[in-house]
Amino acid sequence: MLKVSIVVPVYNAGRYIEMCAPSLLRQTLGEDAYEVIYVDDGSTDDSAQRLDQLAAQHPHVRVIHQENSGWPGKPRNVGVREARGEYVQFVDQDDELTPGALEHLHRMASRNGSDIVLGKVVGTMAGPSNVFKRTVERCTVEDAPLMESLTPHKMFRRDFLLAHDLRFPEGPVRLE
């Protein structure tokens, strides 16, 4: 079994594919330990071809093409269903990971038997949240400001998502 599956919903990503993909392909975890699953949500630009080219060049990259759903929820759910990793890391088409991100997150998840691991996030739109001020090995919503980060950009144990039937809403839902 793979350690991690990265799930990336894609719709008309254009140049963002070339910005995001290198960070996903150069992970220190090792190509034999993870996969990248792009779920193309019926793109009308050249995203599908760009993704197919990536998959042809990198054996640990898969592309799933589907009809447009209009929102990232369905592509994420499809990615979870198709994932072969013990953990699933959600990444958006315009995100980037540091080279050691998967290795560090998976190591922490394994060490603690975690269902969810929240990595440090750096953004360009707002200052850092209190949730990223220090590394915490184990916590709950009662003892950490986890509600400050309600985005899906986390690493989840796949069996945890499946056992609890945790799915993203499909359809027009903002901030899913």
C-alpha cells in the first residue's frame, strides 16, 4: 500500500498546473511511496491534455476525467474513492507543497496514529493563523485552535474518511 495519495481537483487550471505539479512531483517521500491523482472536472481549456502529459511522464501520477460538476467537492470525493494511499492529502490546483511536506506529515501521522494531520500553511492573502504558531504532536478541538483552519488542505487517514462516510458536499457549496 502507498503511504499517501495526493488528490487535486482541476478545472481550467491553465498555467497553474506548471506551478503546482513540480512541487508535487519532487516530494522527498519517494515516488514509490505516494501517488498524485488529478481529477479533471470537465475542463474546457487544455488542462486535460497537460495532465495526461504529466501522467505519461510520471508513473506515480494518475488522471481521472469526469463531466463538469462545477465545484471541487465531487472531484475530491472521486479522488478519495480512487486513492490507494493509507493517507489522502488534499491540494488545490493553485497550491504548492514544500519538498518534505508529505514525508513530515506522514511521519507525524504514523508516529501518533492520527486520523487527521494539519500541516503548516503559508498563504499570500492573510497573515498566519494561530493554529500554525507551533508544532503540536497530538491535539483536539478542545485544546487547540483547530477551527481556525476549516479548509480541506489536510492529510486524512483514508480509512477514517471511508469508515465515517465523510464526503465533500457536491454541487454549489461555497467554502466546502
